[in-house]
Amino acid sequence: MEAKNWRTPENFLLIISIIVPIAFSSWMALLNNFAVEQAQFNGADIGLLQSVREIPGFLAFTAIFVLLFIREQRFMIIALAMLTFGVTMTGWFPTLTGLLFTTLIMSIGFHYFETLKQSLSLQWLTKEEAPEMLGKFISVGALASLITYGVVWVMLEQLQLSYKWVYGITGGTGLVLVIAIALLFPEFQAKTPQNKKLVLRKRYWLYYALTFMSGARRQIFTVFAGFLMVEKFGYSAADITLLFLINYVFNFLFAKRIGRFIGIVGERKALMFEYLGLICVFVSYAFVTDAHWAAGLYVVDHLFFALALAVKTYFQKIADPADMASTAGVSFTINHIAAVVIPVTFGLLWLVSPAAVFLIGAAMAGVSFLLSLNIPGQPQEGNEVRILRWS
């Protein structure tokens, strides 16, 4: 009996929080250098690639239709397998067409996985434990990323391995772990049966708005902050890997504490703090001229992302428990409406003025700040917003 005690929903979520960083973090860390050095990308090309990467996120609402035929947990494992396989194959196709193809496979798996992880986390965790546990998952994922980046750095700098082998090793390791959890863990039952249809509720409007703005300004960091490091300041793949190592040291040390902090101060104050910080960071990106200051901004920018889990816990408090699966898909689609458009359009703007890209990002963070002011001190069903309450 004791041998089975570790096979719990919480440990399942903990282990999958390790798998994704092993594969996806290496993909992100190497992407800009791989694209520039091997595929000769410019700003417009990287914008196109990132827009293609976000298309599956825009279609995340289709997860609810797939759930008519397959259980959420099994669907999540299939999505993880696609993610890790796509990363494994990335290094073998150093062209625009090849990168678009492997990125699409990886991204389909990643976005379905993230949709399902949000749904299952909010179903399996209580409202009281969710902030700290979600922070713990980020912290554990950060530790996995730290180890991954350290191994990637050794493979690049010490072993002088090519990109194809680095991607193959990290993606392949993730794929092996996916197979392991599929065999080791049982299927867990949800506490509340989920709606198997698309759900859009007027009373969730503030959550939808926060999610949309989050997707818009997230692209500024994901796509252009890293590209700035490579194109303007000449960071190598090993340099970027070390920068990611620093990022995840901070996440490992502080993510769980940030989750606890959200549980204490509430979602409104946590998000207000995040968005004010992002305004300062994005304005600074626009005018920074020193490579070390730019690296510092990148680390601070990344740390603010841990605070974004407050949007999820806000939704958990106001939502009907039966809406978790459906709304997870809808919210990811909303999150990616702007994400599909911004990389390619801002990639063209980048060719004219990189500073303008970051100043628009600061404006996006400002809109998010204004929206966060509308979160009640004690959000719950029937008390979703402070003003503009819709039934």
C-alpha cells in the first residue's frame, strides 16, 4: 500500500512540471542563435516563426472537442509526447521551412499541454492550496531548467556538440520521461464532471481581458527581448544559456514564495505590482545601451512572470468548478489572439525601430494595470469585479 502512496495527482503535476522545462527550455534558449547562425534569420523571419508557433495556442479551444473522445490526463500525455518529439527534431532542419514544421509540431503539443495542465491543476488543487502549489510547480520547473541549462552549456562550450545533438538529447530525454509517467501513473478522477462544450460567460469578462493582455505583452518578452540580446548585444548561445540559468535560479528561489505572497496579499495587489514593474522594464528595454544592464532587465522581466499565476487563482475563485476544462481552452485561445498577430507585425516594426516595440509593450502593461484595479479584494462567485458587473 505504501508503495502506491507517491502516485498522487499532486506528484503527477510535479513530474510533468519537470518534463516541459527539459525540452522546451532548451528549445527557447537555443532558438535565436540557431535561427541566426544556422538558418540566417532576420527580425521578420523570427517574427513569422513565432507567429506560427502561436497558432496552436489560438486553436487551444479545440481541446474541449477532443475531450469528447479522450480523457484529459491521457490527452495531456499525448500532447507532451508531441512537444518532446518536436524539440528532438528541431536541430535536423536548419531552414525556414524546416523550423516552421518542427516548431508547429512542438507548439501543438505545448499549447494543448498547457491548456490541460491549467484545467487539471485547478480541478485537483483546492482554492486554499492552489497559489502555493502552483508556485511550487514553477519552482520545481525552474530547478529542472537550471539543470538543463547547465547541461546545455556543457554540451555547447565543453563538448562542442552541434545544435542537432543538443536538441536531440534534451528532447529525447523529455520523451523518455513522458513514456515513464504514462506507464507509472494511474488515471485520476476529477472531483467535478466537466462541461464538454465551449463556455463563455459574461461574468468572466475581466479574466478574459487580463488573459488577452497577458498574451499580448508576453510576446514582447518571449520574442523580442531574447532577440535583442543576440542581435544588438551579440550574446552567444552559451551566453543566452547562462542568462537563462540566472533566470531560473531566481525562479527556483522565489517562485514558491511568490505563490505564498499572492495567497497573502491577494490577486489584485500582486498583479498591480507585476504590471507596474513591467512598465518600467519595457521602457528601459527601449533605451538600454549596455549589455549588462540589458541582461539585468531580462532577469527581472522573467521573474515577474511568476506573479502571472495570480490570474489563474483569480479565475479559480470566481468560476464554476465545472467550467475549468472548457474555460482553460477558451482562455488559451484568447491569450493567443494577439500572440498570432504581434510577432509577425512587430517583427516588421523591429526592422524600423526596435525601441518602438518595447514602448508599445509598456503601454500594454499599462492597460493590464488598469484592468487589475477592478479585481475585488475577495473575489468569488457573484463578486467577480468591483465595477461593470455582468450576470
